[in-house]
Amino acid sequence: MSSSGVRVKLKVIPNAPRNEILGWRAEALAIKVAAQPDRGKANRELCKFLAAVLGVSSADVTILQGETSRNKTVHVAGISAAQARERLREATERA
């Protein structure tokens, strides 16, 4: 995690009925995405959903590793690690 943003490890489950944060599974945040893993649809939906949850622009969410995998590492710019933890905790509690 850096001062210019935060890195988050994710376990993404595509093709879900709705977007949903399931919570932490070991060191990765499990997220269901309501899009198929076809031609980047699930990745775009993931970035859009994560940006909304964290209160940043979808352009601030970048997939660093795992473009074609369910296991991903994303970088979120414009947010501190503490802010990210708090917003993700709140989103997990609402789920």
C-alpha cells in the first residue's frame, strides 16, 4: 500500500445475480460481479463496482495482476489504506 493509493487482492466470482462484497477470505477480498467473464465485461463491472464502493472514479481502479484470472490485484488511486479499509468494512457489513 502506497501513499498514492492502495493495492487490494481480490477473489472475483463472475456471473452473479448482483454485485456484492462477500468479505475477506484469507488475504483476498471476495467479490461477486454481475457480469460474464467475456471480453473484459466482468473486469469492467468489477472496476465500476469497486470504485462506487470506495468513492472514487472507475478510472482510479486499475487491474495490476490477474486480467484473465479470478484472483486479481487492483490498485485504487486517490484513497488511503485507512479509508479503503473503512469503506470496505462498511460495505461488507451492509452485505
